[in-house]
Amino acid sequence: MTNFTDITRSFQELNGLAPEFFMEIRNDEDLARATAFLSTFDFEVKGEQPHPLDPLAELLTQRIVAYEAAHFPIPDPDGPDMLAFLLEQRPLSQSALAVATGIPQSTISDLVNRRRDFTADHARKLGAYFKVNPGLFL
């Protein structure tokens, strides 16, 4: 049978020792405090796997992620951002991409710099070349 009196006492003691594990993240100052605590925790346990406090660290991580998602959302990339990213990751010049896809280099430049919209043909050729869904460019 669960002994809630012992659990309550243990929780209160743990909360007194490490309130950051249980803190509510309401603002950027709380976020900085929680992130610093989690970093210190990671350093102190030095990758000991598994660590008995890992479930508490995971709960804190979830609160950090939730706060950041709500206050610092990352927008989905659009076609120009995706093309620029893929060019940078290769690394690949616009000229080399033009030769490989048959899309003129000037058109690729216009697409990356948002001076021209992607057509279905551009998306199909780029998707085939980069081996990604063509819809990423549209």
C-alpha cells in the first residue's frame, strides 16, 4: 500500500534541496535558472547512465521545451529557406545545381532571394536532385 505521508515528506525534502527540478517556468529568468540547473545536473552526474534522478531531469526538460516552444517558436522553413539550407549543407554552388537540374543559375538565385516563386517543375527537379519531398519548396 502506498504511504502518502512518507511520499509527502520525501517530496518536501527533495523540493527543499533542489527546487529547480519542480519549478514552474513563467518567464525568461525562470528559463535561464532552469536551464543552468539542468546543465549543472548533467555536469555533476557526468553521463552516469542511468542516473536515479533522470526522471526528474526529464520532467524539467519537458517544461523547458514547452516554455521555449510557446515563447520562441521556430517557424517552418519555406521554399527559399529550404533551398538555401540544402545548398549550404552540401556545400553546393548555385552554378553546380543549375547544371545538375537544368534550372538556370539566375532562376536559382531568384528563388533563393525571393525574387521569384517556385513552380511545380522547379520543386520536382529540386526534390529529385536533393532526394526530398518536392512539397518542401512549395
